[in-house]
Amino acid sequence: LSYIDIILGRPLYMDCPTTNRQALAYARICVDMSSSSTFPNTILLDLGEGGTTVVGVEYPWNPQACSLCKVFDHANKSCPKAVRREWLPKPVVEACQKPEDAEG
């Protein structure tokens, strides 16, 4: 499990069945992940001596992450640090008629 944790982020804790090795079909671990990290559905695990296996990963909660301020609180479009561009209409300039010369 430590190899899986290292790939995803910093391991925090495991649930009781995983810690006690009671549910060997799956493991539930809590991992502190960065907001810029990806959430892979599978992990290729190196077993040593040339052996590898693919481990499936499920996330009970996949929060929105803001790439602008690097937090799991909101999406980019609702970020308070995002630069907002607002359309402002150009002022209407009235055209003035040029006075005609005396010559015509």
C-alpha cells in the first residue's frame, strides 16, 4: 500500500479492515493529494524482478480543484483571484458637420 500512496500523495491513514488485513479484496486508504495532481483510475505497480500489475483506484469524492490558487474549494470560473474581463461599450461620439468654406 505504501507504493500506491506515494504515487497518489501523502498517506494519512487506513480504515480498520485494511489495517487489520481483514478485507483483502480491496484496501481503503486516505491520501492527502495536491490540487494539481491527477486522479488516475489505474496505477501500474512494479512488483520487482520484472513483474508488474495494474491496480484499480476509486475515489469516493473527487472535488473541484482550482488551478489558479491551487485549492480544492472551487473551480477556476468561480475563483476570487481570477481576472474578470467585463465588456464596456464604447462611448458614442456624435458626428459634427464640418462648416463649409466660403469658397464652396
